[in-house]
Amino acid sequence: MALIKPNNNTLQRISDQWRLTSSFNFGTSGSDITSNLERIDNTGQGTLGTGMTESSGIFTFPQTGIYRVEANLNFVPLNNSSWIYGIIKATTDNSTYTNLAGVYHGQISGYYISSHNATLVDVTDTSNVKVKFHLDTQAGTITLLGSTSLNHSYFSFTRLGDT
């Protein structure tokens, strides 16, 4: 009978959440979310493990692994547009970003629209693999909702396992 040695490796768990702290408008030229971001900080909220770092809307992972990246966005269309598009973008060379996941929403002016978007990111190199979030619309002006005390528009990062 062969003895099986237990695996002493433990999964480094990471779960982090960031939110948009103030609302802003964007239009047909599109917009990366580049500012007014903070790690959640209300009583009862928290981060597990070493969290993400952020600079000008670009998020850097604390260690390699497979991550679930989620964008939860709340919009208010200020005038008519046939669609709103929320995109998760990533780079593997710290330079060229490609679209990993996108959600289109048709809309009616003046009504709130919520959007959930998610993808898995294989972080093989923490210096080169990064993510950012992009918004676009077909026409008109859209407000993306933000708040310093409530997760109106927010981003979640969860390390699921090793790469």
C-alpha cells in the first residue's frame, strides 16, 4: 500500500473590491474609468489577502493566478441612445489592451440601467498583466453613478487559484 503525502500548499485567497466615488458623464467618444476610485471602506466591508493596486484606472494584480474580474455598473441615460457598452479590457504586455468581456444594453432616456460583466483573467506576470474598464455609447450622454459610501458602480477581483 502506497502512502499519499498530503499537499501542504494552501491557496492564497484574495478578494478585493473597488468603487467609483463620484458620478461622471461620458459620450460617444467612449471613456476609460481613470479616476475617483477607492477600495471599499464602509463598516462591514473588507478585503481578503493582499488587494489590488490601482493607478489612473489601471489595476495591477498582487500575485499570479486565475482571477475572476467583475464590473457592476449603474447608468442613467441623460438623453436617447440606442445602446450603452461596458467593457473589461486587459493587457499581457503592460501596453496593448484588448477587450475580454463586454455587455451591451439598450436603453430608454431617464431610466436607471444596471450592468454586470465578468471574465476570468490568467495572470502569469504581475508586471505585465493588468485590467481596466471602458464605457461607450452610440449617441447622447450617459451618467455612470458613483458614491463614496455605497457600491453604485464597483469592481470585484477574486483569486480563484494558481495559473
